[in-house]
Amino acid sequence: MLRRKLEASAPAASQRGRLRCSCSDVSPPTATTDLAMLRRKLEASAPAAAQRGRLPAHFTDAWLASVLSKPHRTPAITATKLTRALQARAEAGADELFGPAPAALPAPGAPRAITSAAIAERCSLLRPMLEPVAAKCGAELDCGSMYWHGFDRQGRPLLWVRPARKGWRGMDRRREVLAHVALLEAGLSELLLPRGVLQFALVADARGLGLSTFDPSLMRSLLKLMMSTYPERVGKIYVGPINMLVKAVHKMLSPLLPDAVKSKIVLMDAPKMQMLEAIDAQHVPHFFGGAAAHEFSDGAAEGRPGGGFDFAYMVAWQMLLKENADCCRAHVSDE
């Protein structure tokens, strides 16, 4: 209807029945063009000379397109945002945390049972790649205060954070932040991030938190890590059970957070019930009142003899889970 009215009212007789090419024949830049432009800008601005012309593997086209698709987000604005993220990532030492990926990983053709033998086999392949992590921040990971374990209902990996388990006395903040970088780099890699998934969900266990376990400087560093170094990766944040400190920290940080981030935060009075939004009942962990035990090493669950944390074991276990999820998703799409 609009086009007919415009054609009928064209000012010159020779133009009646047609519109100028500026109205119909010139197409706006396509999403593909914008994406290619964004990738070129990022590759050209990679902070280290050795990285110029290539981006971190988790800067996939799908993720770049999702960042670019936000309202009022031009390629120039997105390039500036992500160039800063690349710079912050380089300053954090992310590229020095892992060795070369294993050359010969088994190709999963169908879901497989996650047995102790399967985990041990995968650990033996992964340990050389993970040696730099152990050397640079192994002590910060060994306490089992943060780890990947399972997926939510949308297929996003779950990053569990349990601050009360950290060694707060004499904490080396630089190494602690580096340990978080290692967790994020591993979780966003193709080894652990399911096919087609771009974000993760974070679950914070607030039991036992008090003034002795609250470090404002560390909190600011981790907030910058999540918002600036790894932007738009967090899909949901669950925190509970809430106490006076959690409420105070939430009130303090809320003015600093964009509305898009604040809308993702769920403060949980009753984690056992509220976690059902994200996971099935059988996956609610025992520390939230459920029955699931989070396993850390050699098949030994927390609280049992020999149940210490092993970063390679955690990566191997989550990797096998991810491969099974990919197989199931591929099977469904083929039907």
C-alpha cells in the first residue's frame, strides 16, 4: 500500500509509477558484510604481534554475530568493545595458560558411558596441555572453589563458584584472577562448549560467606573480567542462599551493572527449589540440599577419602559430557 501511494504521488510524470533507486534498489549492508568487516578490524588490532591475523578460537563467527546483533550496535562500536576485550585478555596472560591441544582425541560417534576408565584415558591426553595452568595457578584451583560441572536446561555449561572454600588468608590476587581466566578459557573452548552454545551460566554458593571472605578489590577485578575481558558470555547468574552480605554486595554492585546484566541475576532464598529453573532435581548438588555429588578426582566425590580436586579430571569429565550432548543434539537434528 505504501509503495502504491508513493508511486501515484511521484512529482514528475516521468517518475509516476516508479521510485528512485534510493528507495528500493540500494540494499543496506548485510549482516555477513558487517561480520567480515568486524573480523578484519579485530584481526588487525590483535594486541600481540604473534596474534595479528588470528583471533582466539572462541571468537567464533556465531558469537561475533550475536554481539553485533545487539540494538544500536554498529561494527565500529562492536570492534572497539571487543578490541578492548582482546587487550585485557592479553594482559591477563590467557595465551600462556595452555599448551598445544592434544593431536589425537577420540572422535565421538555416539554417546558413551562416562566411566573412570574413560576419564583416566582422557586425562592422560589432556595433562600436557594443562601443565602451564598447574604451574601458574594450580594452588588456586586445587581447593575446588570453582569448576565446570554439567549444563543447564538451555545447554549452557554451569560454572560453580564456592568462595568459602578459597584460602583467603594470604591470597595472591593476581594468581586468583589468573585461575578464573583459566576456568573461562577452558569453558569457552571447543573442548567444553557445546556446539551452537555461546554463553554459560554461573552458580555462586554463598554459604559461609562473611566479612572475612569478602575482598572488594578482588570483586572489582572479577567484575571487570566478566564484563570487559569476556563480555556477553554470562547467560544467567544464580546466587544463594542469600544472607546479609549477599544483599549488601548486590546493593553495592547494582548501580555499576547494565540493566541487561542485572536482569540475569537470580538471588535464591531456597536454592534447592529455585535451581530447578536451571537443572533437573537429580542434578541439584548436596550443598544446596539435593542429592548430586560433584566429583573432583579419580571418581571420588567430595567428602569421601581421596576426594581432592584435580583440574585435568574436571576438564576430562566435562569434556565427555559435552561430547555426549553434541551427539544427542546432532541425532535430534538429523531426525
